[in-house]
Amino acid sequence: MAAPMEVAVCTDTAAQLWSCVVWELHSGANLLTYRGGQAGPRGLALLNDEYLLAAQLGKNYISAWELQRKDQLQQKIMCPGPVTCLTTAPNGLYVLAGIAESIYLWEVSTGNLLVILSRHYQDVSCLKFTGDSSHFISGGKDCLVLAWSLCSVLQMDPSRILAPRHVWSRHTLPITDLHCGFGGPLARVATASLDQTVKLWEISSGELLLSVLFDVGIMAVTMDLAEHHMFCGGSDGSVFQVDLFSWPGQKERNFQPDQDVGKVFRGHRNQVTCLSVSTDGSVLLSGSHDETVRLWDVQSKQCIRTVTLKGPVTNATIMLAPVSMLSSDFRPSLPLPHFNKHLLGAEHGDESRHGGLTLRLGLHQQGSEPSYQERLEQLQAVICNTMEKNVLGGQDQLRVRVTELEDEVCNLRKINRDLFDFSTRIITRRAKRGMSPGRPAGSLQEPSSVWRSRGRSPHPGGGSSPMLVHPRWSSTQPARGRSL
């Protein structure tokens, strides 16, 4: 029996004739191209070894192809907003997507939207399942990494906000990438951030195992299957190799390229956006904004092959080619259902349209008393009636007031996002250029929404604009990050 073939799956932001290209890892032979759209960063996933999913860049839908029918787009999964990241459960039962600050969980067999998790304060930037599908990890621009138990999420009370199993808040700038190792609930998770650090966590205990500080922001991170090495892609185009077995008991480390000789892959001319390691750990794949995908020999650090694409690389991953990808006679065992944009029962007609049975673990008394959803709806009805009678005096005034509050919330969210992005740009630009003694700390222009909220012009006479920082950042913190 022939050994499984390893393939590289890559996407970029400027592909006009195809959305995704698949080539054989060692020979470089082009095997497949999937047409239709442009996949965004962290937006490519394989579903049940039968479908290829791609979150479209800046669009509010996910493209789905049957692996063999590459020229025919099977379905567009419509979403409530642009998808910032995407992943699927290894067991093929669930699809996860980050949309703005929320995480959406779909059940593949029915297409039902089961849960919307809203515990991040800024956009969700990356999502990953553990190998056994028991947990998933989310990272966001709010500097937080959250570890979720899938069982707890499926049993959550709709009337309450579910707390994640772990909240990892030791990063000080947006999360750029994460990687789940082998071991299911005992797995280790590597997280990368613009704060120039990569951190290694343990899911079972929630403990921080290792923190490595670099001289540049880290945009991508991965590990080999044996977890002997951790590979970190820098904003300067370098890839750094961190040996995990050589630092017993040491939780903090500064990576110095001059001293760590033979631990740096050099060749990219722009920031590294994605990394992946072959099954045997001998080959490293890297994608970059310099529009190239490079294949490296891990031992010698030499570039084996360079593939040039048409734009900045958004996804590049190594996988074992499923049988369905190489066999022309293969067809999916089950067709993809229609995926709902709204929670089950939130939109009239969702439940009757599918007519299926949805299992909720732990609700063994569901038929004997009102469900939590029914209680919540009853409570909302009582509150609305009370507000109409005692405060607003009518349904029309209630609608006007609700619209005003929604507009105010949207405006405050935009201001908060602009403030956060502005302060992030200041800190990262300082790290890249350094600050001269005569340069004012807040010399960059503030977001226009912030000036409008203060009721004054963005160009006041005299003086420089104040520096805006995240509440968790200390004014004495070094600009290039800190070792924790």
C-alpha cells in the first residue's frame, strides 16, 4: 500500500483565476485549483475530508467545494458579517467562524447555528480545535486567548453568558496566530502576538509554560507533531526555531538571533503570515506578504523550493491528501445542509424548515417544564410591556428608543475600535522605528471618530494629541513588549 501523499494547500489575496491551489509537497507538481473568490487569513479549513471551506476576504459568506469537484462551487454559506477566521472540528461535526467580536458554532449535520459566543472585546483573529474536538481556542485583537470546552458550550444555558474554561490575558497586543498541539484536553497551545512574544500554555491546568521574547512582532506560529520545536514567523520575514526540549523549568527566554546560531530561516522579504510542518518534522512550509510560499529543510535551514503566487499569501498548510481529493469517483457521504444565519428558533420558520431533532445534552427534563429559551422570551415580554406602559407609553416610542440605543451602541463600538487600533499602531510603530527624544509621544493623528466624539477639530491649534493606550498597558512598559 502506497504511503499517504502530503500536499500543500495555499491561498493569496490577488488570485483571479483560482481561489486555492494544491501541489504535491516534495515534487512541486500542481494537483488541483479551486475557483471562486479570495480566501482571507486563517480562513481555510477541511471539513470531514470531503469539503474544502474558505472564508472569503471581506465578504459575509464561506465558500464550500467538494474536494474532487474543484471547478464547481458547491455552496455559499451566508453569515451575518465578514468572517475573520474559520476552523472545523476534526470529527467533522462542527464549524466555527469568527465574525467581528463573536464566535459562531454550526452543527454540520443539520446546518443549525447552535451558539453565538461573545466574550471578546475586539475582532476574533484566530480559531483552532484540539485534535479530539473536545476543546477549541480563540484569539482576538483584544489581546485575549480563550480556551473553551465544547461540551460546556453545547450544554450552556441560553439565559446566561458562558464563561470559557481559561482566560489567558498575558499578551499585551493583538493575537496574530495560535497552534494546538497533540493530546486533546492535555494539549499545549502556542500563541503569537504583536507584542513580540510567543507563549506556550497547557489546556488542562491553564498554566503558562513558556514565554519567548523576540526583537520583532510575531505573525505566525506552529509546532512539529513531536513538539520538539516551535517555529515563529516574524514581521521582518524571518522564521525562528525555538527548541522546546532544551529549557527544562525555564519559563522566560529572550531569543537573540546572534546568539542562537542556526535557528533562523532567512529568505522572505516581507512578514511571514503562515507556517506549517510536515508529518515527519523534516520540512517547514512558510507563506509571506512577499507573494511567495517557501519550503525549507528544517535541519539545514535551506530553502528547498519557492512557489510564487499573485499576491500576499493568506493561507499555507501541509496536510495528508484525503482519498476524496485524488479519486475522481469519490462523492461526499452526505450533502451539505443549508446553514442558518440565526440561532435555532430566533428566526421564525427555522425549526419547521428542517424538521429535524436537535439533541441538547443534560436537558433530560425538557418536556416536563418550560425551556430556558421559553422562560427568557416570557421575561423579555414582561419587561417590554412594563416599559411601554410605565416609561415610553407605546409601541412606537419603544421602537424609536430601541433604534436610538442601537445607533449609540454602534457609534461607541466604532470609537472603541478606532481608539484601540490607533494605540496599537503607535506602539507597533515605535517598536519598528524607535522613538527619538524630541519626538512627541502622540504625534500620530487620532481617529476622526474620536475627534467627532469630543466635538472638536482633528487639527487643534498648538500642542500634540494625547497618546491613547489600552487600559491594561502600563505607561512604563517597554515599547517592544515584555517577557512575562
